[in-house]
Amino acid sequence: MRKSFLKPILLLAAMIMLATTACAHPTPKADEGINGEVSDIKVSADLKDTEMAVTDMNDILTDTIEVMSQAMGRTIKNVVIKPEYYITNNQHARYPVLYLLHGATGCYSDWSKKTDLHRLANKYNVIIVCPDGQDSWYFDSPVDPKMQFETYVSKELVEYIDSHYRTHANRYMRAITGLSMGGHGALFLAFRHPDVFWSCGSMSGNMDITQFPDSWHIKDRLGTYESNPQRWRDHAVCNQLDKVKNSPLKPAQNIIIDDGLNDIFIKNNIALHDQMVEMGIDHDFTVRPGRHSWDYWVNSLDYHMMFFDKAFNRGRELMKKEATHRHI
């Protein structure tokens, strides 16, 4: 198991660089040339130094870790993004965690390459974890013992993150969402493990895998649909709603679902929404212009983060009330 550790000297240097360059706004002098050309060069250099310092800080706040999965007998890579306060503020403070899942044919680094996760971690003061889900569909595959990703994400990875980072080890302070295969996976895992994830979401998720029996390696995880139709139905998100409706855990989960008008899964997302309305399952559902694309998902993540931030704030209040009741 490998993990990148903080380097105090590099951290100190980055923080000093940020502090000094942020205040550097030199005024042009008479001997610096026409229209302050020398000053312009100096400002550009200062901005470059600032960008380098921010990059160094982001490197310090980013861990690429390998977590051992006992269920699969192998290690899985993950990216962990910490907020700045994690290292600059109270060293005893604890943080909520967002588990952010990639789509089919993707990997653990997709989200960090496509959008600025540091901005979101800092804005909402949250730890973001991006696991490598491979093409697992986040199932515990009954046909492939090396693909046990329901157990990995909902148990092994959560336990690792809670034991190695300053998190709130409480369901109120965990959220999970993702795109496409990851959108399916986030709801599949949350609906089956409400004791682990209080908040969950999906962006352009495949809510009914039975409609795509020959696509995206699903049959490699479940066997062919023709031979195992009930197994496929049992692993479809649209068939997990009884677990949500009948969950003994209160308050109920916070659920956000969205899709683009021109997305390939728009029909089964609307069908899931209608089904949830009929069953009286509270959720946020949004349809916006967009296709099955990173442009849509990067934009969508901002909405999910705002939704989860409100849930985390409610969760903090619930934790305080529960702690008070325990001491009465």
C-alpha cells in the first residue's frame, strides 16, 4: 500500500510563496521604460510564481493511494483531494466525504483531469475521494471474483478513508455520486447501504441496465441477460426502490438525480423519477439541456455539491442532537 505523504518543507514554501506573491503589485517607475513595460514583466513573473505555488499546494492536497481489497485480493487506486483547511487550520477538525465515481471505460483520475476538484473541496470544505471502479458497474460480480466493487466502495474503501483521514465517520457526513456507470453505481450502492451513505446522486446514470444487455461489459459482470434475467433485474437501480421506501433508517436519504435532454439514458431517468414520485420517495430531479458528455457532467457536479453541502449542514445538526440525547 503506497500513499504520498505531506512534505512540511514544501508546504511551508508554498504557503510563503502564496502569501508574498498575493500582495505583490509593483507600481511603474519613471525609469522602467515606456508604459511600464518592465513592471508588466515583473507582474507576469509574480503571477507565474503564484500559479506555481498554487500547483505545489494542490499537489500537497492530492493523494494517490492504493487500498487493499480483501474481497478481491488486490489493491485498487484512488485519488483523494483534501481541502486547504485540512492542513492550514485546526489539526483536529473533521470533514465530510464525497465519493465521486467515474463512468464506463474510465478510471480513478478522470474527474481530477476534467474539472477543478480542489476548487470544490475548498469551497465546501469537503474531502473528495475518486475510486478506480474499472468497468465493474460497482457490483459484487457473481461471475468474477476479481470484481467485487460493491464491497470495496461501500465497506473497504470507506473504512480505509475513515481510518487514515480526519473524517466524520457517520452516514450523515458521507455522500456518493457519479456519471453514467458511476451514476448507476452511486444510487445502487447508496440504496443498498443507507447506513453508509445518507446522501447520493446520479448524473446521466443508467437506471435500467436490462435495456442494454450487450453494452459496456455488463454481461462480463453478471453473465448474459438471456441466461440470467433475474440477476440483471436484481442489479438494476430501478429495482432497488423498495429498499429506499422501506428503509428503517430515519431521516430518509437525500437523493439528487439529473440528466440531459439529449442523453442516451434520458427515458429511463424520467421513468425512475416517475416511479419514485408514485412511491412517495423524496428526491430532487432535474432535466437540463445537454448530452452524454463531460461538458454536462462538469456543470452538473456544481449542482450536486450545493445539494450535498446543504445535506452535510443538516447532518451536523442531527449529530449534535443525537450527541445531546446520548448525554441526557
